[in-house]
Amino acid sequence: VEANAPGIITGYVFEDFNNDQTPAPIEGLPDVTIKLYTDTDLNGVADIGGLVTSATTSSSGYYTIPDIPAGSYVIIELQPADYTSVKDIDVSNDGDAVPNTN
């Protein structure tokens, strides 16, 4: 018998001082809010009223969102003051219905 198991989303928010697109220990941005929303129409835009949960980055910039039911979601990072998101990286080949964008 097969059954859907809950998933997990993890990642880093960091200032890439050395431009290697990989978080180094001194590059993490703490206390950044990450929000997970449903995307039931698969348009890559968070559903109105679709907030599922949120997480806050650790002192190293790491976040984890556990126990996510199978489905389609959008992650929104609330930008810290004086920062702009330059690039979002999703290296997983997980068949996203909507391409990952920056």
C-alpha cells in the first residue's frame, strides 16, 4: 500500500560575500521570516488566504518547514531591511509545475 508522506522544505537565506552561491558560516542572515502558501491553481502566485505556516531563519540563516502535506506551494521570503533578493536557488529536480524564478 502506498501513501503520501509529509515533506520538508529547508533552505538558507544568506549574503553571498564570495559569490559562490553557497552559504558560508559567516554569510547567514538570522531572523528572516519565510512564509509557505498554497498554490492550488499552479500559477506560481500565493493563494489569497492560503498561508500554511511560517518559519524564521536561525543564526546561520537556515530554515526548515517540516510535515508539509503533498501539494503545490509558494515560498515568500520577507526581505530584511536594506536587503534585496538577488537569486533564488532550487536545485531539486522535482517536477515543479511552475518554473522556479528569482
